[in-house]
Amino acid sequence: MSKQVVAVIGAGGMGESIARRQGAGKILVLADFNEELLNSKVAALQSDGFDVRGLTVDVSSRASVHEVAAAISALGPVTQVIHTAGLSPTQAPIGAILAVDLLGVALVLEEFGSVIADGGAGVVIASMAGFTYPGLTPEQEYALARVGADELLQLPFTSGDAVPDPGAAYGLAKRANQLRVRHASQAWGARGGRVNSVSPGVISTAMGQQELDGESGLYMRAMIDASGTGRIGTPTDISNAVAFLLSPEASYVSGTDLLVDGGVIGAVTTNPPSMLIDAISALR
């Protein structure tokens, strides 16, 4: 009997934490665009006893994602797919963020939705930013959820100068991730699989720390201080949530998003704007 295969797309802090949580006793495949980072993470996992392989992938290319999905499915039944790859507003310009965070997720959902095993499950890492992206009409949300991946970057509100800055590109992409998972759950379900998303808050990864040190860092720290938990999240907080969604205990959960933000969205959406203004002032 073939060993089950766990595919983790993205070798960053969350990807590694999830790989370690889910990969024991299975064939673990870690895929990333950054070959140097990928090789270092694969070597570390191998030294810790994991049966792990590394594959390079460009999630913004259908051909690349298709090739990786085919290679992974050839190893055995693909029972878990976790997509963590992404770029933040401080890391990349508008076009790159839309290509990786918006198009890339759509391509992974489509290509791995064709190889997920009966009883398998997937998780896409979205973001709490998807809950605060303003002004999408129902028609725009419908398009983000349903149009083919190859058409996503040609929509009137995703192309040209329609997206004003990297922060807006990130929020738009993460809202789209949540919406596309809803729709993709039908195709995954037809194969006996499930798929959900997790929307992290501010997490202490290299990317998260880079954002905290960037232009929006003051606002982010104020949100953390105003939240119910009052702390930054850890990769383990996210891998715990992902583990639940991939487990048999979540067999009736599909097409939904799990917000794991320590209460940030609860704070910023139910308190007056002056609360954050005061918190930011106190940090200065």
C-alpha cells in the first residue's frame, strides 16, 4: 500500500511548521520558488527523519504548478495539500503580489483539485487582511470566486491601474483566496476531498517581522495591543489550526475560512476608530 503524500507549497516559517506537524510517517513534499531556501529546509527535515522531497515551483505559472502536481501525485495518494506561498506588501510590487497571492492560489486550487485523493483535504493560507478589504461589490466577489484562474488578472478591477498600491493588492488577493476556496470546495468535493482557508493575523515569521518593521508596523502593533489576546501569533498557532482542518474531526468542514488572529478583527471592527488612534499615539 502506497504511503500517503503531504504537499506543502511554500517553505517559509509557516510552511516549515506545518510540514513538521503533518509530515511524520508520510511522504512529505516541500515546494518553493526559492531554491536555496527550499534546499536548506529539505536538508533540515531530512536530518530530523522526515521522508521529504523538494520541488521548485512558480505558483504564478500554470505549467509549473501542473508539473509539480503531477510529480507529487505520482508518489502516491495526495491526502493533504497546504498552500502557504505568498508575498507581502513590503516584499514586492503590485504585479508580483497579484501574480503570486491571487493567481498562484487559484492555480494551486485548480491543479491540486484534480489530484486530491478521496478523503483528502487542503488548506490555503489567506490573511486577516481579506476581512478588511473595502468596497467589493457582490458582482466583483462573484467574479473573484468563479472566473477561471487564467482570467483573474484581466478583470477590470485587478488589471492596469485599478489596484493603487501593494497593500491594496495584498488585501484584494487575500479576500479572493477566501472566496475561491468557497467555490473550489465543490470541485474538490466531487473527488471526495475538502478544502478550507486559514486567515492568520500578525504571525512571528520572517515575513511578519518584516511587515512589523515596515511602514504599517505601527498600525499593526496597535492592532495587536487592542486585540483580545494582546500578543503576536506564532507559526505553531497556525499549524494547530491547519492540523484541525486537515483531520477527520473536520470532516464536515469545507469551503470556509478559519480566522486565527488573536482577536484583532474583533477589536478593529467593533471598537471606534479612536481606539486605534489612541493606541498608535501611545506607541510613538
